[in-house]
Amino acid sequence: MLTEIQFNHYLDRHNLSFEARDYLTRVRNQQASRMVGVHAKTNISSWFYSEKMGRTISTESYSVERAFVVINEYNNSVFELWDQPEPVPIKKYYKKGVGRTSWYTPDFIVYKDSGPVVIEVKDRTTVICEQEKSPRNWVVEPNGKVTYLPAKEYFESIGIEFEVWVASSDIRYRVFNLEIALKSRNQEKINLLEHKIDAAFEESFFWSIYDLKNRLEIDEYTGIIQAIDDGELFFNWDSSLFSIPKGCFVVKQKNLLEFIDEFLGPKIYIDGFLSPISVEELPPNSYAKEALERLEKIKNNEKGRSVRRWKSLIKSGVRDGLSEFQSLIPKWFFAGNRKRKINSVVETFLINYLLGYHSESQGLSDYRSYIQYRVDAQKAHPMYPPVVRTTFLRRLRSIPPEVIAEKRGGKRSANAAAAPSDPLDRQLKAELGWQRAAVDHYLADIFLVFFDSGGIPHAMRPWVTAMIDLATGCVLAFSISFSSPSKKSCAKVMRDCVRRHGRLPKGIIVDRGSEFKSVYFSALLAHSKIELILRPSAHSRYGGEVEGLFGEFKKQWLTQRPGNLADYKEARGVDGKLAPKKRAILTAYDFFREFEAFINWRDSNPRGIEVEAPRVRLAKHMREYPFVAISQSFDDEYALATAVESKKYKVDPQRGLHIGAMWYWSPEIKSFGGNKPSIEVRIDPENPHVVFCLIDNKWCPCYSSRINRYSALDAISQKVEGLIAVEAFGERQKIKQEADEEAVRIIRQLSEESKSSSTSHVLEFESYDEIESQDEMSVFESLKNADIRPLEAESWAVKHVW
């Protein structure tokens, strides 16, 4: 990124106008003008951390805008890249040719060595649609260059170049490799021994990076990738992948790349190899059988009009370069009258009915809808009969299923019904461990005991938050909570990942829950230079990796544990005293141990078509590509960074801070003297015995009186104590309040009985073992229903026997 002095020299060097200098300066000194992904329906938004800029850059689509950012991040001739610059007024033309002024926000401004350029990023399909819709605004020149005229006219008027950058699926390999090369720059430079390199390429002019690593006797690919990045070695950026070392070939001279394929065996498939083939070129079996029968009749010199027509087809086919067989392939696919045969009145009413009443009626079957249509059609156009059921269903199937699904079930239902995207147009998924991970929550189908009132357990359902590596499928971290998903849940799973591995993934993909879209979570990821990726909301095709983990845990593990809700229908159909909540015997400590055992078992077993277990693959990637993950130690700085911001609390100079049920103290609090100020506090998401307070511009830890005991607990017990003390605090308070209320009622009842009688009373109630009730009962609830009878005694006199 340029300094202020360098930036002013840059503006002077390119002799920019006053308006251009003013616009570029304002963009540089302001935040992004809008939040990306607010209206995202199917695209993935992300916040890419740029080492060049020292900040995150927002992208609205993963396959288009993010690809542009990665390419320019790698380009050394690009000095700065700014996203979502300030909007400008442009004159657009609408359908009727009327020009109107509207506000337009470009995607990026790039400060190149050749000068500043304002960029609009589009994919090829969108450009074609825009040109068809508004040809006066979008122009495709003969050389394929795309121009958005309204924006170009404005920016050229103030002296800034404008261009449209069109993305295609051809760049997906390059983008993936550039991203890996960028990550290798963060690793300490590994200088490969030049004499070993020369000796290796004396033996062969090309090597796979897998064989070259073994030939150079090194353990990782970092040095080889850095050599490619520095231009010392060369490979094909657009057809090879760093993540597949056996298929990634390198040379020392760039002009030798084109000759590598001559020395390799033919592949089964290469990118772009297959394309649609017409029936005429390769007919199905029935077509081929008919063509052979026609040839046989011609060879047998049969007579007739058909034979003469077939001979004529052969002559015309030969002129077009077709064989006799191809010339005689029947054109049955052209058969049929495709003209509309239904009256326009009937057609219009049918389409309106399907898009109206049928689409908006949830649960309405096709048959019942057809009957309803017939009744309505006979009333709407009595002069024309309704269409038959076959035509009704054909018209219904012609409507995109997502249109009807959205009206019946909203956006989530529409996304589930929509057709998937073309696999060839998708960006490559994560290929290396720690490249990307997914985080999600799950309300576990089991009850855990959090309080025992003397034989009667009080239980709650826990939330599980898991982080899973998308390349290997290995579970990186997890946390358990009694509270709904929140910033604390996110902080705990991030901490668990750091404690287990001492590193974090390069990117984290999450849904659009409020905890993931919070400023806290964005700042936490930016602190560790992690890319935040938001998947589309209400889209069932995303997040399957973590959902699959939870599904396995539910089906393969929870069904065998007491107090589970795995079979929800069965859980609802049993007696109250046998309900899962009443049969819960697992504690939070047990659940921690069992989930840990489950993921250890899961990550050691085969998954998919891979020949290595997830745990083995992750360890292998960490050894061979150590630069992909982000190193992070769990120190006091990261403990503070993951602490959750809270409200201000008033300080008591004698006792400290009162938060929840505990008091916290630090020697720094004495600096307030007799004052009782309110100070800013950050709550530790796991340790209930420490909070961080802002005192004299320093974040100081404040401890409760139980901190020394807490330090001696084992790791799981420390996590459980945080659950019980903080997240189950509200439920425990409810139990305590109910018990206090019952105590008041019992005391009043005894007092009233004592006033009406001079005798004392005793209470009789059943023991806990004899109680059979559908509801949880405390000792006070038992006392409420107890029988009170006078205490019988022969005499109250005390007799002494000496």
C-alpha cells in the first residue's frame, strides 16, 4: 500500500484532473460505501484479507469478484485495490429509450502502475443478459471487449479510465494456484540448493513437484512453490494444481512447457474435453437400428418411394461430408406439431391459474388442483372447454419449480427446488487442509443433567458448535453450550482450535446467523487475518459438511445413549415419566468425553473415495503444505481478543465488580480510591472466574475468589464449570426461586395451623423413590402436598431417672 507521499507522487505522475484527484482521495480515506451480500440469494460473499492493503476487501461473489481480487493481489504492478468506492451519478437508458440519472457504485478502484482504473466485474452470462436487456447501456465490441457506457462516459469526463472485467470458468485453476502462491509468501523463504536443482534437471527437463521433492530430499513443497513464485521454475498455471503434486509438472525454461505432454501418457479426461453431441452425429440405439435397416433395404435393391428418398438423402449427405449411415439416421426428434393448439383465452387463464391459486396453495396435490381448475375454468370461459389433465400437467411442468416453491414455502423452499449450477462453472473447492473450514451449530438431541435436587435431575439440551476442515473432512474443534448460538459460541470454538493445533484455517465459511454477521466475529477473524465467507441464506445445498457431522453423531451415537431425542416421533409418543428428559443421566462432563470419543472414531475411519482417513490426510497436508494454515498461539493477547464485549459495570472499591453471582477483584481497582466509576468489561467465554476490565487504558484481568481452585481442575472439568456457572445460571436461578416460594408457603401454612391449635405439627410425605410424576418435583413441591397431623405424646414433662 502506498504512503501518503507516494500516493501524491502517483497522482502527479499521471497528471490527473482536480475532479479525479478529489474522487480518488475521498475513496482512499473512507470505508466501503456499502455492505456486500445484503440481498445475496445464491452467491457467496467474502471478506478477503489483503496483505498488500493490510485490511479486508469485501467481495460479493466468490467465483467472480473474489477471483478478481486474488489476481490483483498477486499482480505486482497493482499498488492498491479499493472495494465498493463512492457512488457516482450516471445517465442510464431504459426500455423505452428514456435516459435517467441514477446512482452507480463501481465494484473496485485499482491503482495500477499505468494509472488508476475503475472496475466493474461481471461474469460472461450476466453480460449477455444485460446486453439483451439494455443494448444502449451494454456494448460488446468485435474483439470481445465489454463496455458499460453510462459509467464509462462519467469517469472519462473526470479523467479516470473505466473498464469491465469479465470472468470466465477458464481462470479457476489459475485463481486457486495464485492463492496458494500468495500464502507461501508468508512462510520464511526456503532457498533450494542450486546445484541439486541443476543436477535434477540434467537428468530430466521436467519433473512433477512430487518427484522433485523426493529428488531434493525435502519434506514439504514450500520451497518449490516459492521458486515458481519467484520465476526460478515454471509450470502451467491454468491446467495444473499445486494441491495435486503428482500431476503438477515444472521446468527450468518456460518454453519447454508445451513439450511435456509428448512424454506423458494420455489422460482419461482433461478440462473442456467433453461437449454436447447431436443425435445426428451419434444416434441412440433405436435411431441406429432404423438407419441400418434402411441401408439393408438399399443394398437388397428394394423398390419404392422410401428407397428412392433414402438414396437422395445419401447423395445430399455425402456432399455435406456425412457417411451413408449418418445420412440415413431418422429425424424423429423433429417430429410433431409444436404450434399452440389451445385458444389464447384458455391458455391465458391456465397460466394465470398455475402462477396464482395453484402456486399459493400449500399442500394442494396436482390432481386436486386440476379439479379446482376445471371448476374455475368452466366459470371463467364457459364458451371454451378446460384443457385435459395431460395438458394441465405439461404446462405445470414447464414452469420453473423454484417459482412455485418460493410462493409456497419462501426463499428456502425455492433454493431447494432450483436446479444446481453447472459443475464446470464452479470455483474449485478446498483441496488442502486448513485452506477453508466450516462452522455451524446443532441443538443436540439429548438432555444433560445440570442440577440434581436430591434424586430428581434437572436437564437441558446442549448446543454443539463444530469446526470442520472442508478439504479433509476432519473435525478441527468443537464446543458445547447451554445457551443459544452467540458470540460466545464462536469464541469458544476458535479457542478450542488454537489450543488443539496452534493454528487456524485460512478461511471460515458460515451461514448468515446474527452471531456470524456480528462486528465481534468479523473483527476476531480479521485479527488473525482469516477470510470470512458467508454462504447464501436459507439455502439447503450449502453447509452439508457440518450438517453431515451432526447427522452421523445423531444416528450412529446418540441413539445408543439414555435421554436422547434421536427418534423425535417416538419421544413424543411415550409416557411422561418415560420421556427423554426424565431418563437423562448423562452430565455435561460425560457429553464432552463422548463427543470427543466420537470425533476420534469418526476421523480415523474411511470417508468417501479417499484412501486415507481424515486425520491422516490432515496431518499429511500440514507436513507438506505448512504455510496454508495461520499460526496462532493461545496467549494472553488471544485470550483477550476472544473475550466478548459486555456492558459497563460499576466498581465497588471494597469488593470489586459484581457480575452475575460472583465478585471479581484486581489490585488495579484500588487506583479508583473511593470513587465508584463504571468501567468497560469483556467477559471470558469459558472461564467463569475471570473478566477483563479497561483500567487506565489497559485491559486488566480481574479474578474471583475461586480462581486458584479452577486452575487445578482438569481440562474438561474447567469447561463444564463454565457451562454450569454461567450458561446454566438462569435455569438454576429459576429452580432457586421456585424453592424459595415453596418455603414461604410452607412456613405460612405451619404458622396458621399453629395459631388454630396449641399442638405442634409434623408433615408426612412420600420419599423420592416412591414418587411417580410426569413433572420434576423438588422437596418443597413434596412438602406442599404433604399431610399435616398433630404430634401425639403421652406427656411433655421431663422425667429424670437417677
